[in-house]
Amino acid sequence: MPNKNDLFVSDFDGTLLNEMHVVSDETIEAIHALRESGVSFMPASGRDYLAIQQVLKPVGETMKCIAMNGGGYFNNNGEAIITYKLPKEKTLEIYNIVSKYDVVMDFYL
């Protein structure tokens, strides 16, 4: 039996979203069913807060989320509750290593 402290966290791409990269009606129903049973739902994604909320618009409400690959925890109003920031020196060190490869890098400042 769920209690008010239960939390269900789900990844976004490849898990919560379908092959069209949208939330299906079935998933929306599941999210509402979780909440009705007393379980909180929280998406987790590499996306930023606004991008997460945009994709979740069909659910009908804004929600707390873990964004930027765990770099931040945001409340329903988009306020950062917890953020994890790398020091500038560490960021430059990572950049110097990764820039040697043919990859796309995203930086959140």
C-alpha cells in the first residue's frame, strides 16, 4: 500500500517518452494513477527544467524534476532547490579531454 512518502522517478528519453519523443496517453494515465494512489511522480532527464516541462505539458501540470543529468533538482515553480556545480578548473579539465573527440558537448551555466 503506497504512503505519502513514496516517490516514483523515471528517466525521460527511451523510457517515459515513446518513439515520437512525446508522452503517450497511456503514460499520462499512469502518472495520474500514481498520484491518485498517493505516490509522487518525478521525471529525471538530461534536459533542462523548461524542456522537461514543455514535454510534460500534456500531463496537465508542472512538476518537480531532476534535470541536467542530475545537475539540479527543481520545484514545481522552476526554482533550483539543489544544484551540483563543477568548479571552473574541473570543467576546463573535462573540456580539454573531451574536445579531443568527435562528440557533442552541452554546458549549463
